[in-house]
Amino acid sequence: MIKQQNKKPFTENTIVEWFLGLASALQYLHKANIFHNDLTPRNIFLTRDKRLVLDYLGFEDVLSEVRKTMSLRMEYPKYIAPEQIEAKSRDHRSNLWSLGVILYEICALSYPFNDDSLDELYESIRNWEYKNLNNYSEALNKLINSLLQANPEDRISLHELLQTLEFISLDKNRSSLLIDQKHLDHK
């Protein structure tokens, strides 16, 4: 999908519509205590009617106290959250990190981290600082930044993500009010 775009940015309205659908799909899974263990672009499909569909639940994990900490099984480490790199406990917020990486990639038409080697990739993820994307609103930039917080406690919640996407789609000027200051003023 990104390769077919030929360096021409997607419209913000298209991106917001796509991510409303993906966030809703994640919400459905999380309400059933299902963690998507391989949330990457290769498991997101563009339908003929230009909607994104989340797929590939072959590596899903039902969240339980026993299985929250697991070894990394993802085929593409580029989308794993910092807490997964450090083999710390992970939960639904790790999916939000992955969604943030995918959102950035669709907006920028490029991957946000240095991935020359696995060590460089992990170091880049741990130390990354968000730089605004010029083609998009302040609200969408703040949203991406709030998803890509290294500390999972500082990451926007799925509920806040859905609210913000809905408001961006309705009124871009009001949407920045939905992401509280805690999520915006990180280093």
C-alpha cells in the first residue's frame, strides 16, 4: 500500500478513517482479552472499497497473569514496543505502540526508526524523539507522539485514541483538546 503511494502523502481524512477502523478492531479484541501478537502492516489489508482490515490472529494470546510476560515471537521486530525489547510485562498498550509505528509509517511513507541492525533498531526505538510531520495537522502529530511514548504508562489509552480520531474526523480544531497535557509534554 505504501509502495503504491509513490511518495505522495495520504490525505489526513483517509488516514483518520482507516485508523478509526483499526482502533475499533483492537478495542473489540482487547475487550475479549485478546492481544494481537503481530500487529504489523503485513497483517493489515486494504479492501477494494479502501478500508483497512486487521487480520492474522494466528499468534494471538489471551491475556492472563501467567502469560503476560513472554519471549518475543514477532516476525517483524520493527513494530515491537520498548517494553517488549526489554522483556518486561506487556499488555494492550504494546499494541498501541505498534499501531503508532504503523500510523507514523503511513503518514510519513517511511519507517521512523534506524533499522540497519537489530541492535541499532532497539537503540533507536528506546531513544527516539518525535518530530512533527509537516503534511498533517497538529492534532494528528500529537496523536502519533502520544502513541509512541517509550513508557507504556505515558501512552494514550485506546479509549482516548478512538475519541481523538473521531474528533479529528469531525473537527480538526477541537481534537487537540482530547489528548491531555500528560501525553503531550514528554521529552
